Amino acid sequence: MKNRVKMLLTMALALMFVFALASCGDGKVSPLDAKSDIYVKKVENIPEGFIFGMDVSSVLAEEASGVKYYGFDGREQDIFKTLAQAGVTHIRVRVWNDPFDENGNGYGGGNNDINAAVEIGKRATKYGLSLIVDFHYSDFWADPGKQMVPKAWRGMSIEDKTDAVYKYTKECLEKLKAAGVSVGMVQIGNETNGALCGEKTWFNIQYLMGAGSKAVREVLPEALVAVHFANPERAGAYENYAWRLDYYELDYDVFASSYYPYWHGTLDNLASVLSTVAEKYGKKVMVMETSYAFTPDDTDFSGNTISDGGAIVKDYPFTVQGQANSVRNVIDTIATKTTNGIGVVYWEGAWITVGTSSWEENSAIWEKYGSGWASSYAAGYDPDDAGKYYGGSAVDNQAMFDKTGHPLDSLRVFHLVKSGNVVPLVADAIADVNLMVDLNGKIELPETVDAVMNDDSKKAVPVMWNITDKKLDEMYSGGVKKYDIVGTADGLEAHCYVSMIEYNFLNNYSFEDGELGPWRTNDIGGADELYVEKKSTDSLTGEYHAHFWSAKSGTVEFELEQDALDLPSGKYKFTISIMGGDGGDTDIYSYAKIDGKVVKTAPLKMTVYNEWHTAVIEGIEYSEGQTLTVGIYVKCAGDGNGAWGKIDDGLLNSMN
Ligand code: CA
């Protein structure tokens, strides 16, 4: 999840709580009446003691801010009771060492130190829920983007820091134990993708994790020790982390992952990477954070990480039903398709708006009670992120409570996956359409769109788009821009997001495939080096470019070119860029060839490092059946040191 918001059990133990729920006095929570309009497909054979978790770390700050939570019957009641009624078994809470400035002002994000965790833990325990303690080992948000050392531990040697982690973890867990909190699992770090507590080498990270693990084993021998990572979609990453932890013989039980469907790859991939770790290293695995938007709309005047029209994967509509289907499928993946899958935790399901009238009103409350993701007081500790972008909840539209604190029907999914809840099929929403149209092409909106049914199946239905010729003309003449065309289908609103683009007819235009691919070189002079190089600082865009170099004078002479494929007849424009030096006398130009014969050229030069020169050839006439080749010719005498250069970004755009 975007960094600044992201900031955001053994089987036997879990079984104990099932038992506790069923039998004991104070912790007794009546089973929820399953009557609901929400469609939930049953998850078959859920393992005994499966963890249905909910992170509500911000809840105390929310309540202090005046937020009220209600039960399914519409009456105000303790949110922990509502969660238990919904089938939640575990409550997750993040713990920061010291999320306060020198004057005692909270950094926000719930101001969650160990005292907040104790309070949350006591209330959870009261309703038979077990706690998952999430140590960030930081004074504020820790995630793949940042793992800042707590103020009090700055400048410590790794030996002293290891000792500090051990003592701190031990003290915190002893406080929870003394308060009678039932702790099922302890995380030693949050989304620790290669960093923790200011340390960036695994050699040091493993010491800190080892110290945390040791403290858990000593104070709470029955609790599970978890490590937590993000980005399951990165090939090989999880296997690599697990291998390192094994190499360093870290003592842990659970390898946990964040899974935000918008960014984190497919569920099949998630099951595959977690199963590999489970099978190779004998670990339990789980999803430690997931969430899904139930509406595209913001409710607290502080922008959200997810809204409509974004460049994200949107597998389900942003509706209450879509949210339920997303969570159901994550549970199904971990419970039935993943080796040793033990649970799924939803992230910050109760982080809703603290007020209804304005940003100013809410901001004052966030600052006072720490109920936004960050307050201005965090600036001293985290000046680059929190210090600039502090504000409210970026996930209020991903909560499982509406803006008035009433539970959404989707919250019942934790309970309903066990039995399933089959209701009549109805269209829940219309799937978005995304179109890319060349500025010189024709905008053709589809005649049908997919209605997404409540069981997540799809059905094509006719659509009426609300568009005028005047609007179309504006789109053709408005340059590169994205438009939201609204329509109606099956009585529901439809959206077609039209991106007007300059379509590039060249492939691998910026060499980002890491190889020449469709580009050809004709190395006339026999250069020492002529290949695709990976170095973002030497690229015009992206990470790769075409590189050349020669020690000997007179050996740099080559062509780099590509045939344009599947080109409609018309008029075209070719652009390409070069930078380089030590060229001596040069003859450099871009060209366009029709059927092998040069028809147009544009001159280029090289000057000094990082000074890019761009040539544009306009008005290339092409008819279908011909072969259009575009490229760059480079000839350098060299000035004694040998010529070198970089070529990047070949663009062939329509001019029709
Ligand atoms: Ca918001």
C-alpha cells in the first residue's frame, strides 16, 4: 500500500478460543443471525482454528474523536462485540515505541504505543478475541518504503540495538500479560522487505528479529512468532527472504504477507509463493493485511489511496458486495489453496471519518486525538512524508463500517464463509471499461458492458453512453488526457475511462525489455561495445538504453533501426534521442526508410554527459504494403579517448 497510509497461533491456541467462545461467561458472544442480502460463496473445508483477523489499531483514537460504532441491530455497542459477532477471531494492533514529539503531541495513526495495545487487547479479550501484536520497532509507520529507527535508539551499535529490541519486546509483552490480554501471535517487524529499525543488511536485521523472537518465546511461549513481508508479486522475493531467515536460523513460526489486490498480483501467485515457503521451510503462512474498497468515494475530506479511474487492478466493483467477494476469495485462497495457510487479517476495517462537515473540522480532531494517518507533530520524526502529507484516513472507503459507524453487510463475510450465504442473483455493478485511443484514431465506445453479478459472475448488457459530438471533438483536440464517460446499463451507472494517447508504433521503444528485440544494429565500424545497457542514470526514461563505446578512433560507425509493423496507411512522425561525448568529428542523424530507401533525415549531435539531443522527423508518408524503417546513424571519428554515447526513446506517432 502507498507508504504513508500503510503505515499501515498455533492451531491449538486458536482452538482454545473457539472453545472459550463456546463456553465461558464474560467472553460469550452469541452467534450472529446469518440473515443477510450479501452473497457469500461457501469456502469448503476451512481448517480448524483458522484465523479471521481484523486490524483496528486506530479504534481508540477514533472513539476519542467522537466516533460511535453500532451493532448489526443498529444499536450502539462495543465494536469488539460486533466484530466477534461477525466471526472475527483475532484483533491485530500495531505498536510503535514512542509516537509522540518532545511536547507529548501524538504523531497520529492512532498514537499506538504499547499502552494503546494493552487497552485494545483488554477489550478484545473480553469478547473472546485473541490479539496479534504488530511491533514496527519504529516510532511511526514502518513499511517497504521506510523502516526508521526509534528516536531513543538512534546511533546505537547493532549489539546495543539488538539488546534494546529484546528488552523492549519483553517489557511490552509483560505489560500485555499482566493486563490479562490473550495474545495469540507476535510480529517481529512490519513489512520488513530488506530493512528493519534503520538496519538495511540481513546480517543485522536477523539479530534484531532474533532478539524479538527470543523475548516472545520467554514471555509468551504459547504465542506464535511471525515475520511479515509485502509484495508477493515480486518474483523470487519471498523465497529469498525465507532462505535468508533459514540461513540465519531465525526462530519463527509464521511467514506472513500483505495482500492488497490492487497491486500485489494474483491470488494464484500468492498461494504459490506462500506454499513454496511453507513446504520448503515448514512454516505456517497467512495474509496479515488485506482490504478492498466498498465505495470509490472519500468521506473524510482526506484523499484515499484507492478511488475510481486509477491505474490499479480492479478485480471487483467498489461496492459492499465487491468488498465481500474480495475478502471471501482471499480467505478461500489461504484456507484451501495454500499449504499451511492459517489465516487472513483485514487491515483497519474501522478507520472511518471523524466528522461530516469539512476538512478543517476533521483536521482539528485528527491533530488533537491522533485519529488521522499522521498529524503535523510527526514532522520532526518523519519530515519527508508525514511532515508534508499529514491528514486523515486514506482508507475510510475500505473500512467495513460506513461513515456513520454502522457495520457493512460485508463484515459478515468472516462468519458466512463457513456456511455460505446464497441469495438470488442480481447485478451489483457495471465493470469499468478502459480504452486507449490514439489522438489520431477514432473513439469507439463499446455497445455492451459487463454487469458484475453479486456472485462475481459477469453478464454482457447493452449500454447507453452519455456523450455528445461536441464532447468528442473536445477529446480529439484536447491532447493527451484521460476522460471519464458515464453511461447507463441495466439501470446501473457505467464508466468508460478513455485515455487519449499518442500511440507509439515502435516496440521496445525505450529498450526496457533489456535487449534489442525488434531493433537491429548494423555495425559498420566494428565498435568495441554496442548493446542494451541497464543504468537508469544514463537513460532518458526507464532503466535501459542502447549504449556504444570504442577505444580506437574511427571504429564507431553503425545504424540502429527498427521496422514498423502493422502500420495503417498515413502520415507519421519519428523521434529519437542521443547523448554522448569524446566524438571528435561526427556525422549523426535519424532517418526514415521506405522499402530500404532513405526518404527523410534529421541531424543530431553529441555534446557532454547527460545533455540529450532529440531529432524529430515529421510527415513520413506511408502506404500499407510498404516497409517503413526508422533509425539512427552514428559515425564518430573519436577525439583520442574513444567515442561513447547512449540512445533512447524511439517514438513513431501518427500525424493523421
Ligand atoms: Ca479519506
